[in-house]
Amino acid sequence: KFAMVAPDVQIEDGKGTILISSEEGETEANNHRKLSDFGIRNGTQLQADDFLQDYTLLINVLHSEDLEKDVEFEVVGDTPERIGPKPSEPTSRNISNGSDDGAQPSTSTGNQQ
């Protein structure tokens, strides 16, 4: 849902408990466990970080009994597909010798004394 490539997810509990690691095999033992096994309940915060894409999410876990049939979870808020692409950078201008003041090279041919 968050379009992360190599996420690291930890519980914001001051202990740094890692649920998911981008390092292969580091948290494989967690795959069969439930969130409640880690003490994650209504109101728990998780931090998800994707170093490869340079973005971090703070996830607030909220328990709900009102989900539609066969829906396990719902993402509420801005997700990457809703955010859209970043505005393009302004086009760069040709700058020579580090100067952008519009000055042109001298073309005078007068005699110098």
C-alpha cells in the first residue's frame, strides 16, 4: 500500500523493536507472528523507513470493528498514489563561469593604450 522498496519498520516504543528489516533474513522469524505478539494495540505508533527512496512514514494503528467483509486493514491518509508526482524543477539556464547576471563577453575591438 505504501509503495516501499526496502522498508524497515520499528515500533515507536523507545526500545527500537524492529518488526520488518530491509536486511534479508534479519526479521524472518517475525513473519508468522501477529501484531499483538509485539504488544501492538490500538494507538500504537510504527515508523516505516525506506532508505532507498528517502522517505519515512509514521503509522498510527487504530483498531476498528467496522471494516467491510474480507477487508483486513484500511489505510487512511495520504498514500503515494494519492500524493502524485513532485512538481518539476524549473528549467536551468545556461550559466558560464559561474555567473548568472546576464553579462555577455566583451566584443570591443578598440585600440588599447
